[in-house]
Amino acid sequence: MSTAPIFPDPAVTDDTRPASLLATLPGTYYTDPEVFRREQEHVFEQNWVCAVRSADLDRPGAFRTVRAGRESVLVVRSRTGGLNAFLNVCRHRGARLCTAESGTVRRNLQCPYHAWTYALDGRLVAAPNLTGMPDVDRTAYGLHPVALREWLGYAWVCLAPTPPSFEETVVGAVTERLGDPAAVEGYRTESLALGRRITYDVAANWKLIVENFMECYHCATIHPELTDVLPEFADGYAAQYYVGHGAQFAPGARGFTVDGEEGFGRLPGVADTQDRRYYAVTVRPAVFLNLVPDHVILHRMFPLAVDRTVVECDWLYAPEVVDSGADLSRSVELFHRVNSQDFEACERTQPAMASRAYREGGVLVPTEHHIGAFHSWLRGALGEEPAA
Ligand code: FES
Ligand code: FE
């Protein structure tokens, strides 16, 4: 495989560009199926992918299938209470084992083709006529396991034979952004309950969505409700621009809601210094974590094609808030509007990536310069330049 840049990019070495402007990636990175394939292989199949909210699999046999890179991964709750992940491929002749996105099996996972049957820990336990094949060591024909870690109440999976350090990559990204490993712990995300989940099917390349999330240059233009609550966003500096910085609520905002009215107080572990502030974290490649005093919003992205990305967004609240049947609508509506506004902007941008006008890419203004680090990281992962 060639490790040369897909597009020889004169803009990158263009020293006539003013220092205020950095180059973006060329348009082809957002449209070329070969780039997408290389990203799947070198990014999504090599890094930890946030797959499933652990509590969604609430009993033995409960499963969820998710896309990780080019693979379908099956995450299932075992009899002993833990979670296991496997490639969703039957060891007999390769049929997709679970075709449903989610469900619950009673005891075992049975392939619908010839009925090879696997325990919830992946062992092959039965197959028609297996007793007539005494030379077959059934322990050698279990499902292929996939590495799994639980953190923040989610199961993260990694297809790499030797996964990168979870602490250095996933936990490290959150620590690097918040400046303190304890900063995320106070939200006790793993103990929160799901208040709402919205799945967005976005007709845009996953990187447009990441880049958009990382900057706030667009906030004043497209997010009127958000800048009402977080007025500093109207200046264009995203919360991610400064290490440890959380955007302060407007003096008149009573909560992080669409109309600035009261939310649900403060989660018990949220520090005074974190109160009335919004923190945003990007965990590369495809997770966004949003922290506000009374809830946590977590986005998981699943790139399905070079121009299509499914984003699953969870709003998580204290269990007693969800159990009380409280009206979450004004709380959810704020970020649902932000999501809709952002994804509409990404969808408007996607077709133009194929234009000759964008052949050499565009530019990043100073409030977006940190996006350059994402591009360097990506190019490093693709073997095009030293990893940033
Ligand atoms: Fe699964 Fe044959 S392909 S049992
Ligand atoms: Fe936005």
C-alpha cells in the first residue's frame, strides 16, 4: 500500500499563505472511497471505538451489533454478568451471526444458517452432526474475540491484535482536554441513566463532523440558542481551544436548556469550579463528550461510507431524574438543536468537497488552528507523516 498522500498538496507547502491561515485537508479526503478505506483500516480498526452503552445490555443474552471499521462487532452480556465482544461472523461458513441491531437471546447464540451454536462467552457448544466429527476440537472454533474495555458506562472495543493503551489514548484524551484526570470522574457518567437517545443519519464525511465539533467559529452564525446560554461562544473560541476551560453560562441562564430555564440542579460530584460551565471533549477518532452540571451528552459516530455517518447521541441524567418522569424536553432540545444545526452545516459542506474549487482544500482561521492537530494525527495514522 502506498503511504504517499492521496493528493499531492501544493497548498500545504504554500508559503505565500498568511500566517493567520493554515491549510485544511484537500477535498479528496472527504470524497475518495480509497481514503475512506484506508481510514477504516488504519484509524477505526486500530483505535478504541465506543460501541455500546453498557446498561443497554441489561441481562444475560442481551446483545448489540455495531460497526467498527469494516467489521460488524457483536457485544453481548454474559451469564456471569460481564460483557464480551466478538466478530459477528459464524466460524462455519461465515454467515452473519446476529443480523438484528439489538436483541436478547435465551441461552446461546445460534447461527441461523446451519445452527452452529455458541455460548455467550463465544465457545462453540453445539453443531449438527458434531458428534460424528470426533477429530474436531470445538475449542478451536469459537467466535473470534474482540478487545473490550468499559469506561464512563460504555463498552469500547478495539479490533487491533495489540490494542493501543486505553489509558494513554481514550482516558488520555479526556485528561489532556480537561487538564486533570479527576475532572471527568465527578460527573460519574457510568452511574447516570439514559434520558434520551437520538440517532442522526448524516450525509457527510465523519471528519467534517469532528472538525465542526472542534471549532466554534460557526457558533454565532448557526447556534443562537447555544450562544444565548454560553455567550463566550459567540466570540468563536470553542471550549476545546484552551486546556481545562469550560464555557461559562450566561448570568441570566438558570440551566443548560433551550430557553435558559431551570435544568436539574447539579450532579453530586460536580465541583464548584465546574458548576455553570460547559466542557467539550473530542476522543479521537469518533466520540464527543459534553459535560454540563446536570447531565452528560455523549456522541458516538459510526462512519458507514465516505459521505455518510450515523451519530448516536445519548443524554444522560441522574437516575432519580429519569425515574421521576421529569420533563426532559427543554434540556434535550438545546443540544438536539445544536446537533441538527451542526449536521445541516456538514451536509451543506459535503457536496462541495468534490468541487474543483476545493481541490487544494480551504483554510483554518486562528480560532480553528487546533483542527490542524487533528489533521496531523489523521495523516500520521495513515502513514503520511510522523504521527502528531
Ligand atoms: Fe453458520 Fe453454517 S454459516 S452454521
Ligand atoms: Fe456547532
